[in-house]
Amino acid sequence: MNKTVRPLDEQSLSDLKVMRLAANKTQKQMAKVLGTSEATIINYENGVSDIKYKDYLKWSLACRFDLSAIEDQLQALRELVIENNLHRYRKVNKLKHEK
């Protein structure tokens, strides 16, 4: 199996860093948006620590990242859960859309 290896300079660019740079934001600005330190931002970008979901959403919005596809999928799932009464039961058998 062939494995694609990215160039060294591309390997150092995490998705978070790419989003921030494309939005022309500094690490200091992102720290302010998330209400955290620049060191935490650096750790997120370098993969030293994992970003919390709510902070990822804030990061994405600050970088003008389009989250509409995620919102659409969540709405569809919300409707599916309600349609199948999954919000009332812990054990789930088959969803109507799987039949």
C-alpha cells in the first residue's frame, strides 16, 4: 500500500493553525476569543492538548468557517430521534430509515 507523505512544512500545519492563518488571526487573538492563554492555543495547534468541542466551535466561527453542513446534519438527526421516539427510550432497535 502506498502511503502519501506530506512535505515537512505542510506536516507542521495543523487544521486549527490553517484555519487561523487563513482567517488572518494571531494566536493572541484566538486566545482572547477562547478566553485562554496563548500557550494553550500553541498546545492546541501542536497537538499537545485536545481542544474542547465548545472551543472548537468558537475557533471555527472566529475563523469564519462554515458550519452549516454540521447544523443541517444535526437538525436531520434531531428530527430522526423525535420521529423514532428515541428521546424516550434507552434501548434502540431499528430506526425507521434503516428498514
